Amino acid sequence: MAAVNEERRQAVEQLQRDLAVTAETVEHPNGLCTATATAKGEIKALHLHPALLGQGPQAVGEVVTETVRLATNAAVQTSFNRMALALGDGVAIDVESIAGDSPFRSTWNPVVPPKSAAPDAPPRRRSRAPIVEDPDEDAFFENPFGRR
């Protein structure tokens, strides 16, 4: 038991060291800005394409802010991933229940909206899955919204 506790302590210490230096680099979808940021939002590096500077201060501010946000989200996601690897998914789920969903698990709102192949196509109707009765189904895990 003491060996398991020592391994966990060492894993936590290593995780703390890893998280302290975790930073991610992200390029803005328009390709005019690249930012490196930590999970705390610290900007480690920022590279602006000369073409961005010609678009005026408002555009520069918006692109830089969005790129840093994307880099910070990527660093936070990397932190969540490392925590799950080091401490297990159960701990990661507990942390998410307190701190909120990880950036890539929460509703993803891309900077550039996806291009639709057929914008005039009518929306598809989802077919209902057939309800299968299972006498061994545990009521705790039953989906009350799936049965009608």
C-alpha cells in the first residue's frame, strides 16, 4: 500500500511540473497570426504576419485576441489530457465537474464557420431508433428521454 501511495505522490509531483511548463502554439485560421500561450493565459510568443498589420488596429486586436484564446484553450486541453493520463479518467471527470468542461469537450465554436457543400439542402430528419426492452436494464442508467 505504501508503494502505491508513493507512486501516486510521484505522479502528482510530475504532473505539477508538466503543467507548469505546458504551452501550446496555435495559428489563426486566417494564417496571419501565431500565438504560444499557457493554460493560465500567459502569452509566451506572438508572431504577426505583415499583411495583418495593414488591416488596421481593430483587426489586429481581434485576430491576436482570438489566436491567444485558441492557444490558451489548447494548453488547457493538453493539461486536462495529461491529468487524465497521470491520475486517471475518474479524477479528470471530477475536476471537470468542478472547473467546467475542458475546452474541446464544451461546445466548440470554430473561428471560421464550416463551409457547407449544399447550403440549400433541406435539413435531414433524424429517424427514431427502435426501443428495445431489456429486462435486465438497470433503472439507474435508463434514459427516460429515450422512451416514449
